[in-house]
Amino acid sequence: MNASAPQTTLARWLSGPRYGRLPDHGPEAAAPKLSFEFFPPRTDALEAQLWACIRRLEPLAPRFVSVTYGAGGSTQARTHATVARIVTDTTLTPAAHLTCVGASRGEIDDVARQYWDAGIRHIVALRGDVPGGGAYVPHPDGYAYASDLVAGLKRVADFEISVAAYPEIHPTAASPLADLDNLKRKLDAGATRAITNYFFDNATFLRFLDLALAAGITAPIVPGIMPVSNYAQIVKFSAVSGVRVPDWLGKFFEGVEDDVEIRRMIATVVTAEQVRQLQASGVDEFHFYTLNRPDLTYAIAHILGVRPMASAG
């Protein structure tokens, strides 16, 4: 037996870095604050899936749930119908997405008033994407950018407003500094918080927080979290949205393309670890992109210490 082999292994173990333990969730530990994002259904079958998702996650009592808005307002009616039903049929607080694209100020203000009249007090204000892609061109009579939209919404009513932030820079931004300046304009115009695009490198997000504070931003910047169970799909989507997909994530999904259950297990572990590492850095609010599939988000929330609220009955 080679006596030096164990010593070599032991020496390698002892020379490695030491990491503090991730947060415990004992009786005194506070669970993180969560919010969830849904997208409006395009068919009756997808509507049934959406409402199954909403009902599954409702007992977790998120701070709010947001409902997206298609490019150029293509899902405006369905978004409005969904958030209005959330107000009347659930205990949840909805936030409706609203964009600048393809509509005049008067049209957008009318939509905002309809939301307010329906009891919706929270809007996610976005510039929005052009239908079919292509360069963004402001509507000649519309709000040019999200900062203008925020200011306009505040004139309509005293909405709570969330805006978007990009830890890895918006794909069309001229520079990181220009992107931060744009975020500050949105917050200075009256927004309450920023919610980030999803990311996989926590160090990138934490550096973004440092840069935001240095730029004079003090409002909460809530990390957007995307549980990934379909690696090929997220690679395609990230190429468009400017998110870097790390090689290590691809390694986890090698050879399990046809195994849905294993991919879900991987997604649960990877996302829970990402969130717990952010918690260890002091972050206590998270916005989950559910893709209208609740089980992953529910499982991760459970790991984080979030439990269903007791029913009123």
C-alpha cells in the first residue's frame, strides 16, 4: 500500500477553500419574501393550466403575483381578464404588466384607469418589445420609454409600480452606465422597486447591487429567479435576452434530455442553492418566473422555509 496516497488526498482536501454554511431555517428564521410571475393564456387549455398554477401557489401567500403583457400589447385583453379575476376570485394581490409599445398615451392611460377601476393597484411598467422583433421605435403619440410611462401612470393614479433591471445589461443598452442611468430614471419617476431579469451567476447580481448603490439607487432591487428544467429552451431564450448561461449548468443536464423527472430534480436543487446563496449574502426577496408551472416553484419555496397559510375555513 502506498502510504503517501492518503496523505496526498488529505493535503488536497485541507488546502482547499472553506465556505460558511448556508442559512438554516430553524424556528426563528424568517422565510424570504416571494412574488410570482404568470403569463396570460392563449387557449382554453392553457387557461386551465394557468388557474391550476395560481391555485397551487396561492396558499404560499406571495407579496404579489404579476401577469405579463405580450409584445405590442398582444395579450392586453387576456392580461386584464386574468388580473381582474385574481382580484375577485383569490386572496392574491395582482400586478399587471403594461408596456409603451404600439399605443398612444391616451390609450395607455385608459388601460391604466381600467386596471384601477378593477381594483388593481400595482403595475409592472415596461418599455416592451416590438412584435416580431426589430428595433424599438417609440409611438409618435406615446410614452417613449419606461421612465415616461412610470411618470404617466403616477399622474393617472397612485399606483405601486415595479420596473425592470438587468444585471447583465439590457441587450440594447449603450453601456452598463447608461443602463444604470435608465434604471435610476425609472425609479426617480416614481417606481417602488426594480425586478431583475433572471441570471445564473450570483456574483453578477451582487456586483450589480454595488454599482446601483454607487449610482445613487436606494430602492429595492429584487432578483428574478428562473427555475430551469429545459436546458435547450433556456439557451435559446437567453441568447435573445442577453443572459449568460454558464457551462456548469449545461453539464448538469447532459444525458437527461428525455428524462423529465430528473430534469425537474436538477432544477429544484440548482435553483434552491442559488437562492440560498443569495440569502447568505443578505438578500431576502425573490421574484419567481413560474412559466405557469407551479410544482418547481412550490418545491423550492418549501426548501426555503415558505409554508402554506392556513385556510380561512
